[in-house]
Amino acid sequence: MRFKLLMGLSSTAVIGLSLSTVYAETVQYTVRSGDSLWAIASKYHTTVSSIESVNGLKSDVLHPGQHLVVNTTTSTSDTKTVAATTSKTASSSSSSYTVKSGDTLWSISQRYGVSLSSLEAWNHLTSSSILHVGQRLVIKGGSATLGSRSGSPAADLTDALGYQVAQYAEQFTGVPYAWGGTSPSGFDCSGFVQYVYAHFGTLLPRTSYSQYGTGTSVSESSLLPGDIVFFDTYGSGASHDGIYVGNGQFINAASVKVEIDSLSSDYWASHYIGARRL
């Protein structure tokens, strides 16, 4: 990764849901293969909308070698606006949280209404840290209140992450199928799903049967990009899975290669058993 620091004043930038002038360091970031706007925003503790605004982006599709200017700090007014908008309340108390399968630093920070950077600092973690089931995290001054998925800011953030997951997964289209495969040299179905979500800091179980027990159940009519869809291709049980990408389609490591298939096709429709949202 190549980057250089540019010291000075930023122009007005959109941070979260408010517009304000900030004094910030900026980073010139060179896009690498596999990068997404969400991953870059998470790394530098900013927002996707800020990166899009500063760089005049009209699409979230990135290209290796592309240069982006990233604001690495936000103003006090922005922090207050986001905190107020998400309707989270803070206290001076501290608590601990035990990591569960499917958790990410981002989802935990949203659950307790604290910033991602604060959660990392309290636990001596970085944006590239991978969580482990059973790991205990310190939470200071948070309130464990989850927003509903009906237009709330927390729901919007979750939905945005799902789109990033789907976009990242699609770059592996054509990678050969390999029984037991867990890397871009060859994937099996659950190895592919596990690899994609690990890129976003989410540690999933290894098999499709175990992955079917993570997250929350989602009806087929309510599917969103990033949801994991499951099938009973080898008898009863979740013997196959993939990642929903939208428009009735999902990406999966099928019998030959990673490919995009339709949920409405005769084969997949007859073997579909459900979906989970992390």
C-alpha cells in the first residue's frame, strides 16, 4: 500500500448525516485489488459518504491504482450529530461484551452507540484486527440499544455494509471450485462465504451447516445484498450456501467455479431452505 500524508485544511465535507467544515489530516490512498469504499472508510475512521463527496465519486466501484483523498478526522459537531441521530444514550459506566459468531467491531460499536475508533482504542485493536468467538471487549459509556431496520441510521449502515460485501464477493467470479478450498486459489461454498466475510472482520464457522446458525433469519421476500442464502443440495440440512447480491441473484462456489446464479431457477428454487443476515 502506498500513501502520503497531506497536512492542511480540508474543504467542507459530508460526515455522517451533517455538513460542516473540519480541520483534518488527509491521506492520499492508492486502491488495491479487493478494496472497497467501506473497508477504506473503516480503516481511516471516516464514512463512505465522506470519501465519495471529497473525491466526487458517482459510483462505489473502485479500480486498482486509483487514487483517493481520505479525511482521517471528523469534527466535534459531526460526532455529536451522528450520536444524536442514532438515538443512542451514553453513560459514564463501563461494561464488557463477549464476542459471538458473526460479530464485527462495526456491528458492536453500532449496538452500543460508541465510535469504532473508541472501541478499538479501549481494546488495543486496529481496523485490521480479527475478532474471535469468546473474546471479551471493554465498552465504555455505551447503551446496548439496536435500531430497527425501518430507515434508521443503524439500519442504513448495516445495509451499506451488505452492498460492500456483495460487491467484494463478485470480484471472485470465475475462481475454480475446490473441495475444502478456503482461498482465491480455490473455494468450496462455505469456504468462499467465510473468506468474503473475514475481509470485513467477521469470523464465521467453517461449514455451511454451522453458518446456518449465525445471524438472524430473513424471509426470501426481504433479502438484501450481503445476506447468506442456504440450500439442501445433499439431502436435508444446509449443505450449500452463497451470498445474495440483489435482483434475485446470489454468488456461490458451485460445482465448477464461483458464479452468479438465480434463486428463481428450477434447481436453486427447489433446494432453497432459508437465509441469514449478520
